[in-house]
Amino acid sequence: MRQGYAGLNEKHSRGGEPILSPDPTPFERLGGEPAIEALVERFYAEMDARPEARGIRAMHGGGLEPIKFVLKRYLGEWLGGPPLYSPHRGPPRLRMRHLRFPIGEAERDAWLACMSAALAATVADAELRGWVYRAMASLADHMRNQAADSG
Ligand code: HEM
């Protein structure tokens, strides 16, 4: 059991801190590092391919390799795997890190469409997939920094 993990609840998971590490952790249930690799690779492939994701894809600039590397480490840690993000990047404070990008409902939904497709392609266990998706949807909604109608 990791120290300082406050349990899976909306307040904590929405802040972007790692969620509870029950035994086995969501990281382990998903299949560990290879599963996170596959999920993140597919997520950015979806972002590259989907018309509705063109806007959020453009926010990321040219090459996706650096952000793939960071998101793999972040998600691994967030899902109860090895803490490979915080020692390098500091506390997640994800909302603050996203403030320089205008994120409204459309951007949130485009992000989640990519993640939903990536989860469907890489996670066979429907219950686990739904659980991870819901936790991510809550976090993605928390990332909004534009009024709902600013579209
Ligand atoms: C809601 C819509 C979202 C948009 C439009 C968005 C967009 C972005 C962009 C443009 C970056 C910077 C990439 C770069 O530096 O090249 C970024 C960084 C990042 N995003 Fe998101 N993001 C969203 C939601 C999320 C969610 C829900 C998560 C977590 C589950 C997440 C995790 C991250 C992480 C870990 C980073 C790197 C932070 C760091 O610099 O350490 N993002 N995001």
C-alpha cells in the first residue's frame, strides 16, 4: 500500500493525484507497463486520425513522442503503478498545467473520444475499462477552463 494515497474518490482523482492502490492495483489489473504503453500509443494514434480531435491535436505541436513518454509515466503512476511521473515532473497539478490551453466542452469531448476508442481497443475487461474511463472522464471535465458556450 502506497503512503499518502487517499482512496478512489472524486475529489482526489479529479485533482490528478494518484488514486488508491488496492491489491491488485488498477495498473496490475490492466496488465502493467505494456498495457499502458499500448493504451497511450493508441490514444495518440486516435488523436492523429480523428477529425473531431484536430483542434486538440494542434495544441500538441509537431512530434508526439515527448508527450507519449510523459503520459505513460503519468497514467502508470495514477493507476497505482511505479511512481515514475512525480519524481521527474513534480506534483501532477494537472489543471494548472493545462491552463495555457483553452479547454472547453468540445476539447474535453474530443479528448475523451480518443481515450474511449483507445480503451476499447486495448482493454478487454469491460468492467475495468468502464471504471478507468469514468475516472478519466471526471479528470478531463476538471480540466475545462473555458465557459461552456465559448465553443
Ligand atoms: C480535456 C482535454 C485535454 C486536452 C485538450 C489536453 C491537452 C494537453 C496538451 C496540449 C498538453 C501539452 C502537451 C505538450 O507539452 O506537448 C497536455 C499535457 C498533459 N496532459 Fe493533457 N489534455 C487534456 C486532458 C488530460 C487528461 C484528462 C489527462 C489525464 C488523464 C491529461 C494528462 C496530461 C499530462 C500528464 C500532460 C503532461 C503534463 C506535464 O507537463 O507534466 N490531459 N495535455
